[in-house]
Amino acid sequence: MHNHLKYKIALSMLPGIGGVLARNLVAYVGSVEGIFSQSVNALMKIPGIGELNARQIKNANILPRAEKEIEYINDNNIRTHFYTDKDYPRRLKNCIDAPVLLYTRGNMNLDEQRVISIVGTRNSTEYGKNVVDDLIKSFSERKYKILVVSGLAYGIDINAHRAALKHNIATVGVIAHGHDLLYPSLHRDTAQKMLHNGGMVSDFASGTKIDPSNFIKRNRIIAGLADATIIVESAKKGGALVTADIASSYNRDVFAFPGRSGDVYSKGCNQLIRNNGATLIEGIEDLEYFMNWENTPKVDAIQSQLFIDLNPVEQKIVDLLRKEGELFIDQISSEMELPVSRISSTLLNLEFKNVINALPGKMYKLR
């Protein structure tokens, strides 16, 4: 197990090899370990690799660095999630450029029923802070099983984490460096509290230096972990708008709270809404409407069974969803012990019969 992990970490550390190329390497070679025993010539024949990357892979320093990282994560109670592992976040797995390896610390469920990312300007106003607090308070009042994701930065990010802690909602911070650092250090106390109901996620190993480009890079994780990204206050340019673009590219919902026309830190949100880059929301009711969330007992699903003939497999799926609330297709497949292809066609039939609703990320629930 230790040896397997060494190669997984080494693959994630290779300079110039992002998520897409790393997956190609594994697909062509057939295993993670096999990549490091290939010759330079063999590696060069893999599409997208080339001589420079091939020589980087054969660099003698990579595997000892991976060994050292294993010592660090063992000493600091850090978990790893490789993209082929069962516990790799399902929503993120669907993103083409998702990191091959994540390091997590804390007590979190990255596959929570609902996951929402909340991001915005580092220069948040009282208006922005209140918007965030009101929204997260609403999650708590409705007793949603929900995870709030943000980037632990100044402004809206830290407001979102603190509001989640205040209202007892799980929250995760995606950091742009290893778990041996915390930037900004002023947020260390909040980060420590988050470990009990959420935690920290990173795709960077310990010893990674603070680099502005890494903050843009980590935005793909903030967008990819969530069903939807909500922008609260943004200037005309900024990281929040980058996250919104990435979320759109993943076919995830993007929402923005509007601001007054003259406010500098509302210009980005208003521009997103104007250009159809985000849907305007003003509170929880709008989010529930656009995300098709329901906070009422599923009476109509039960009633529908009186009028619709279901075959045994369909009935089993309906019973399962009634018991669990919402499930991903692979969870249904696992519970039913049937292949995903069979489950997929059955779910389609149930959709046609208006018995179930399809949610983002191949998740299903009763109507």
C-alpha cells in the first residue's frame, strides 16, 4: 500500500504534468508504478509527453521526495485521495483537468448531498458579509445536508467559512499550498475550528512555496467540488470571476448576488448577470428554485406509485431513493448490485414516468 502511494504522489509531483496528461500516462502504461519503470524513449511515444516531460519522469529525485511526503502525511494525520480511489470526490472526478491527487485534513464528506461554493472579493463590504451570513443561516434553518466550500482568503471567503461555523454547517477551505502552511496566517484560528466540521483540501505537497499562480489553479477545485458556485461581491476582475468561468466550463450552475450599480465590488457580479455568466439570486428561495431543491415531504412521489406501474428494478430504486433522499448513479448501482448501464436506462425510464428528478453530477431524487 505504501509503495502504491509513493508512485501516486510522485505522479502528482511531476512538473509539467497536469491532471489530463497524468491520466493519459496511466491509461497508456496501464499502472501508476509502471510509468516510472518506462524508458525515456517509451515515454516519449505517449501523446503529449515529449522529451522534456519524459526526462522529468525519469528524474531520480521524484521518488525520494514522494517517500518524504508519505512521512509528512503520516505524521500529520493527512489523507490522500487518488483519482482512481473510491473516496475521490465524485463531482470533481467528472472534471477533465481535476488534480490526480488530493491531500485532505479534517472531518469532511466531500460527497455530501449538496455542495455549494461561495466566493467573492477580498474587500468585502458589510452588505456582502450580511448576504453570506443570511444565506448560510438559511441552510441551517432548513436543516440541509450541505457542505460550503471556499478558498480561506480575505473577504467573502473567510466570511463564508465563519458563517458556516457559526450556523453549524460543514465547511471546507481549498488552499493553494501544502498543509504545512496556512495563508493568510491570520485565518489560522478559523482553519483550526473548521477541522472539526469540514477541514482543508489541497493538491499541493508540503514544502510548496506560496505562488500567485497556484491560487488561480486551486480555483478549479473550488468549482469542481460543488453543484453550484455563488459569487458574492466582485470587482470587474478577480479570482471569483475566474472561478465562475471554470464552474461554467464544468457545466455547473453559477449564481451571483446583484449589487448597487455604483459599487466597485458589485461591478463583477452585475457584469456576470448582464452577460448571462451567472443567474441572479437574492436569497435561499431563488437558490432552491433554480437548483430544484425541495424542502417538503415527498408526498407526490408516494402518490405517483398508486397510478404508475413499475417493474421490480424500478420499484427497488424508488424504495432506495425514498429511504436515502438523494443518491449518485454509482451509489444506486452499488446498492442494487447491478451495472451502471442497466441502472442508467432504468433511471431514464423513471424520469420519463415523472417519478424521479436528475440533479447535477448524475445524482437522483424522487420528484
